[in-house]
Amino acid sequence: MRNILVILFIPLLVSLSLAEEPVADSVTLISYNIRQDTESDKGPKDWGQRKGMVSGYLLRKNASVIGLQEVRHKQLLDLNKALPSHAFLGVGREDGKTLGEYSPIFYDRKVWNLDPEENGTFWLSETPSIANSRSWGNKHTRICTWARLIAADDPDKKTAIYIYNTHWDHQSQPARVNSALLMLKKIKERAHKADPYILMGDLNATVENPAVKSLLSQDLLKDHGKNQYRSSSKWKAGLVPGLRIDHIFTAPSIEAEKLQVESNGNADDWSGSDHHPVVLRIKK
């Protein structure tokens, strides 16, 4: 039994030993579409074979805020176990509970406290408070999970940030255009107007798409992207020059140190998902 336990704990010890040290006075954020757990994905694409690659990467990065997309309930439970320092919030998009894909936010409980009055999920539709609602020609329901996170080391609870994590439609351009307008509206309506904010997620659109251009045209959001690599991986670990469809945009007041698309693959050149993670480090 002792030998079995040693074998079982080796992967966790390796992940922890390779964890990146937090950078002083910086905050690391990740946006990552992890690809839903579906029966049609076989072999190395199967969640059972790649979940260690995904969770190991997230552990190594030591990010204090992680926005994920395409997360099924079983995957959510797997990642919640794998990230013991983090808490999460989010709901399934099809019933507002556990059915369908989540776009959850994981946050490091040593760094952040969740504002209990300022968090939730809204649907990308004309009726954003109604679960499973659709309005603009998209066949699949789309959502945004949001939260106000308060710095755990601020006893006066004055240091906080809003996080919006979303997954836009991959087919309907009207849905993407209207989703952008709704996101801007929600940002403007936040209760604590002085708090900065970050919008992250899989927008299924590059910065050349009119929907993304509208997000960036009102001086409410800033793109810190200098690293010109595609964020869609096609299941290959290598990075390919091109434009991202996965983004992390910030309030103009936020000073970014580094934004990049990263590879999360194995020795056989398989990626942990059909997307690469996008990582942003900002100054506190």
C-alpha cells in the first residue's frame, strides 16, 4: 500500500515543485477554453487522458484568477479538486445550475475574497437574467460569469476588481455584435464605478472582427496583446503565428506587464485542449 500511495502522489508533487513563483506586486490571470468533455473525443482528446495536463498547467502557473470556458459539470468537479487553493463560481448555461457548459471563475482564496453581493451569471440575450435564453440567431446558449473580487490583504475592503468571463457564439455574427454591446452595458452598470475591471474569454473572434472592434472603440477596454500567436490550437502543442480568438482585455487604468499565448502540450505534441491558454500579468 505504501508503494501505491507514493506512485499516486508523484504527479501532484511534480506539479507543485514546478509551480511558478508569484511575482512581487503582480497578479497573474489566465483565460483558457479547456474543451468540453464529450463522447466524440477519443484517445488523447478524451478528458480522462488530458485532465492532468490541464490541471497541472493551472497549478504550475500559480494564477490568482482563472477564467475557463466550455467546462462541463464533471470537469468542474475535477478541477475543483485539483486546485485546492482556489474557489470557484459559475453555473451551467442551460439551466442556471449544473446543466450545460459553465464559464467559471476560479480565484485564489489567499489573494481574493468574493463580494457576496456583486457576482453572478447573465445570459447573452435580450433577457440576460433568464437562464438558457437566446436572441440573436445563435443555436447555442451563451453566458458571462462575473464577480467583484476584494483583495484579501486589504482590511478596509477598498481594493477590488471586477472579472467578466465569457464565451461568445462561434457562428452568429449578430450574436457576437450584440454580446459586445451587452458586455459594455454591464461594465458601465457595475455598482462600484471606481473599481477596475477585466473582460476575458473565448470570443470566437479576433481583434479584426467588428464585434471585438466595438468592445475596444469606446475607451472602456484595452488590449495589451503584443504576442501575435493564434489561440486556437487544433490539438497541436506548437504555437502558430496569427490572431487570437481568446482574449483578456482590461480597464485602461490597469498597467499590464505581459500578455502571451502559451503552449500546454505533452511530449507527443498533443495540446491539452483545442485552445491555447492566454496569460496576462498585471501590476497590483
